[in-house]
Amino acid sequence: MHRVLVTGPAAWNLIVHVADLPAPEPHTLFAQWHHDTLGGTSAGKALNLARLGVQVTLLTLVGDDDTGRRITAELRDHGVDVRAMPSGNGTERHVNLMDTDGRRLSVYLTLPTPAHEVTVAPGLIEDADVVVADLADHARPVLRAARRAGKPIWCDLHDYDGVSEFHREFLDAADYLFLSGERLADPEAFLRARAAAGTELAVCTQGAQGAIACTRDGSIVRVPATPAGAVVDTNGAGDAFFAGFLAAHLGGAPLAECLRQASRAGANAVRSRELAAPTLSPALLRAGTPLT
């Protein structure tokens, strides 16, 4: 069985669904519905990978508080090996406002900082077949250690705009790069540029237009979006896509099939309020039938 080490954010979120995102002016806003749930991009990837039968370890920051214990317990209950690093200022928490088009406005209530210097336990990186490093400062030491160890590095840049310095180290380190095309003027040109710079594979999701991938030799592969039907909540869809692709890749699937399974995972995710849809399974992703 392959082993994946994921490092980055885990959070507890209040998700509030509204008809429209608020305008920047004083007014009253009524929620359509709301709920509290597990969040954080690294928690999402780890949970989705575990549901797909991948052996996964999550290295993340949590506070010595009820929220941190709740996050850790929920992840472990679903098969994730959690290695919690202590936060000096509590567990990460957000309020996410979601509109009917799936757009999100995130308000950070707590952004955790390490209580001490981030270190990696002996063997944690060495035993991993893949290291997933997500966008967080506390993930940078793990990213650097993985590079020194020569491990394949997978990074998700989310809605990268092509110039942000915060993303630069992750961009340059990634052997396998994922991002959304939402803020890129020309996603295909960006992917080709990354391939020319030595990235093994670069993948861009494009919403209803599907996804596009570029291999190191410049080959382009496209897949259409998977129809999802009624959308419940778009939180975590990108992490499900990433996990679906990685699980298929570890199983030896060719690139087009990895993208197809990733697309199904993302579509399945938006049909659930949970960070990882309870219906997610390898059989669901391999199936050729529409999602029901």
C-alpha cells in the first residue's frame, strides 16, 4: 500500500449559505442555512484519500483546545494518521459565506502559528511515497525536507494568480502541480511554462469547462466536467479532485483516467455538506455511469 504524507491546514469552520455575498456596506443578511464542519485544505485531502483507501498521514497545527481535539478525533475516526503539532494561539477557525453560485468569502477567526520550531519526526518523510505540501508557512520546513530526501512533491496552489510570492516556493518545488484557472489569463500557457521549467505534471481545473493537464514533454490532455446535478456545497471540491487524481495515479491509471476520476470526485463532493462525501469510494470513481 502506498503511503502519503500531507502537511498543511486543518480547521473547524462555520459554513453559512446566503443568496448573495454581502456588499461592502452596512446591512442585514439572512442565512439560507448553516452548519459547523471540519475544514482546511490538508484535512480535506487527507480525509478524501483515506476514503479512497490510501494510507495517509496528516501533519498539521492544532491548538490545545476542544476544537483541536474535535478535529483530531474526527480525522482519526476516518482512518487518517494525525500527527498534531502544537499551535501557540489556538486551532484554525473560519467563517465561510457561500452564495448560490458556490462562491466563497472566508473570514479567518484564528490563523494558527507554531508554538515552537516545526520539526519532522524521523522516518515520517522517509516512509512516504508522496509528500503533499499545502499552502501554509508551517508546511515549508516539511516541503524543504521532502526535497532534500528526493520525494515526489505534490502541491495545490488553489486560485494562484501567477505572481504571488507567497506561493513561489511551493510552485518551484512541485513535481506535480495543481491549481484553479480562475485567476489565470491563459491557463494552458501557464501549464506549458511550468512543464518547460521542469514540472513533471501541471493540472488546472476550469469549473464547468472541465480540467486540463500538461505533461513534462508538453502534451496536453483535457477532460470535460462531470455533471454533478444539484449542488449542495462547493467547499472541498478542489481537495476531492486532487485526492481522486492522486489515488488513481498511485493505482497506476493513465493520465486521462486520473483526470476523469478526479473530475468525478470533485463533482461528488459538491453533492454533500461534508468535507469528504460519505459516498466517495474507488468504485464510484472508476464507474462509467452518471452520478446519482
